[in-house]
Amino acid sequence: MSKQEVIICQNFTSELSLKISAHSYDKIFILTDEHTCRFCLPLLQGIPSLKEAEQIVIGPEDIHKNLETLAYVWNQLSSRGATRHTLLINLGGGMVTDLGGFAAATFKRGISYINIPTTLLSMVDAAVGGKTGINFNDLKNEIGAFYPADQVLIDSEFLKTLDIQNLLSGYGEMLKHGLISNQAHWSELLKFDFNQIDYSKLQTLIGQSVKVKEDIVEKDPYEQNIRKALNFGHTIGHAFESFALKSEHPVLHGYAVAWGMVCELYLSHLRCGFPKEALRTTIQFIKENYGSLYFTCDDYDSLYDLMKHDKKNIASGVINFTLLGGVGDIRINQTASQEEIYELLDFYRETMG
């Protein structure tokens, strides 16, 4: 898999123009959802290289990250004359960059695309690393491909269009990057003040977070080994997310990951000796900022069944985890019994309730 270029922008307009002018595209399409079309697309207006760009607008939020929306994007590209020499620009959050990247990967067997993430979550996670996909049969990212963007342009200016909930969603993934990297980065993340947001400081933290992911992806692009570190918090987090989606009360991805980390840090403490004080500090930060997901013991079987369908599992029915022996001490390919997983869910409800 080719390495994508991630640019922490100092001058977004000139850097995007430079990237586009370096190639001879026959057409340019800009994919947005209804929200980013309204709030973020105006920030691209006036760029000469995008004067003739055509727009494709899809529905917002994760409920539209499906086969029907993907087919709509394919149809728009096909009916409006896109070729293998066309550029697709994905302007939006993780739903847009995931679905748009998969559309680019599969249309004409692959066309060029640029990700311009507009949410914190997509800047530090979805838009970086080359994973693309859609949800299918109520399962997160069940269908997809490894297909990296030509470039990812990150500019914290877009974050000023976000509400606090979406900022915190992205920050959940940043907390994960801190936990799997080093003590200094993790500690710095826990000190960030969301009551008085310093966007310059946030852009610096974003750059550090992206570097954590880039370094891991470069070592293991197809998730055979150390890239599984990026799955920390996601085995249970994805189950929480799918559970909420099936209950027709969807939650933001980063919230589900944060809640998943509560459970998986506790399992890390039991299995790998993750320090109790670090466990307490992280859970306190998550509880104060993210609240909790409500479920009862009657939902354990449903959550367990969702975990059994997770893509990260090595064998059928065996649930795979990435755990931590400490901050930066990564233990991949860990498993847990059904009884242990139910114990984690008990711990979550007792701690976060």
C-alpha cells in the first residue's frame, strides 16, 4: 500500500492549489454531506483550481454510510463523466472520507482522491491511514478496502464549525493515540481545556496524534501486526456503537471508543497489570467529558454477539483485543472469555453509571 501524504496546513488554499496543479485531472468532484456543504464548502470557494469542480452531496451522519449512498455516489460519478483520470475530493467528517474513499477505490477500479477532513475525528482517524468502507447489515465498516488518499490536508480552521460533542468525539481517538504512544503525550492530552479551546494548541496536538498513527501504519499497512494497536478501545467500542445504532439512538464514534477504552483498560489492568492510578485518571476524564452509554444486564448477550462479528477477530467466535501493560506498552492479539467480557460490562455499569 502506498504511503499517503498528510499535510498539517499553514496556508490551506495555497497548499490545496499546489497539490491539484501538480496533476492533469480531466474532472474534479467534491463530495460533501448536507452539513459540510453548508458550513465547510464556502471555505473552498474562490480557489481557482476548483472553479469547474462539480459537487456531489449526500445525507449526513453515520446512518447514510451505507450501500445505497455508495451506489448514489457511483451513479453521480458515472452519469457526469468521471474517468480514471478524475479527482474526487472528500470534504467532510469520517462518514464522508470513509465512504468517499471506498467510492474512489472501487470506481473504474480506482481513481485519485484527496481527503479534507472537517471534523477532529476524521483528522486524527478516519481520513488518515488508508482504510475506507461502509456499514453493512448493522455492522460498522463491514465492507471496505485499504486504499489511501493521495493527500490528506488538515486545517484546524474547519474545527471552528464544530460543536463540542463532535470535538470530543475526535478527542476520544486522540486519547487512544496517547495511551498507545508515550506518557508525555498522554498526560498533555488530559490537560487540554475544552472550556477555553486553543485551536493553535489543538492543531499541534493533532499533528502529534497523526504522527502516532502514521508511524504505526507505515510499519504495518495491512494490519497484520502492530497496526492492531490502533484497535485499542474498539472491540467493545464498536459493539457499543452498533448496539446504539440498532437501538435507533446512534452515538458518535469517539464516544463509543472512549467508553470501550474504559472496559479494555480494566481488562488491561486485570490481564497485563495496567497501573491502577493511570486507569483511574483516564476513566475520570472520560466520565467527566463523555458521560456514559445506558444498557442493562439484559443487553449483555446482544453486545457479546456484536463483538463476535468484529473484523479484528482471528478465529470464529474468539474475540480479539489489543490491551496495554502501561502507557505505550502494547499487547496485541489478546482474548477474553464470555464470562470475563460480562465482568467488564459489569465494571462499566458500576463505574460509569
